[in-house]
Amino acid sequence: MRIVSLCVITLIGRLTVQAASEGIVSYVGSDGGYVTGTAGWTFEPLAPISVTSLGCFDYILNGNGESPMSVGLWASNGSLLASNSVSATSPLTDQSRYEPITPVTLTPGLTYHIGAFYPTNGVTVLLAAAPGNGGSVSTSPLIQLGTAVYEASGFAFPNLAQGGPGAAFLVPNFEFAAVPEPASLALTAFGLFILAVRRVR
């Protein structure tokens, strides 16, 4: 009984620790030019994740006045999964500001596009290019970075690639929670049941 109790406590602790992460954790950027449309990057989840907030790097928001950035998350077929507006007053986490969305669960192995658009005018952005070509990006261990993408005008699906594998236009970001595996949830439920039975005794 005592061993089962310890396993349950460990599992619950692991689920709690994995509650919040960022897509891009840190970056070093080089000049990415001037973008008048939607700029961002592609990625593949390496495990089931639930995107809970969309954000924008703070350096972009602080340099572009009061207008908010429109940030979107798209599937690879161009369908918009979620969007929100992020401003210089949105809550700051590390190097990005975020606004919550209705959580969206993403499937491992599929490609997703995230992009941001400044409606008043274009923005000068940083580009983390493929390794050895300027800049670098560190992502969450649950994210595989794809490439930098953009759309020439307006808030739209950014599907024009630039920079090769491992590149990103450093404009949007996102927060997510790991989705517990069904087996872990079942084991947790079983452990809680055992604890309840033990408590009744």
C-alpha cells in the first residue's frame, strides 16, 4: 500500500510540474528584415500538447507603439485553430507576452504554423536562421522547430518558408501544457481509489 501511495504522489507531482511551458524558450536573433504581413515559424509537437496561450516576443511589442499584435495558430492545411490579440500590457513570461485562448490540443508528428501580424504597419523582425547562418533558438523538449514562415500581407496563414530547417521569425510564441497519457491518468485514478479505501479503513 505504501509503495502505491508513493507512486501516486510521484505521478501527481510529475503532472503538476509539466503544467506550463513555452514553445521557444530562448533565442539569439540576427536581422530578419522588414515584414508587412504575418511572420512566424512552423513546428511539430513530439508528444500531445494543449496550447493554452498565444504570445509575442516583448521586443516587438515595445518597439511598435500601442497597437496590439494579432497572433494565430494554424494547421498545415491553412485552417485557423486559434487566435488572439497581444499587447505591450499583456502578462509577461520570460521574453514573451501572452493572452489566453480556449485550449487547443495538438497531435504529435503533425506540422503547425504560428504567426503574428502588426495591423498598423510592418515590423522589423529578428530571424533565427538555420545553425551557422546567424542566430539560434532553444525550444521546449516537446517541440521540434521547423522553419521560418511568412505571408506577404495581412493577417493570414504564413506558409511561405524562409531560412531552411531550424529557422524562425522571432515574432510569435505560445504557452502549452503537456497532455497526460491515458495510462498515466488511469494509474493516478487507481492510486487515488486505493488511498480512499485505505483512508476509510
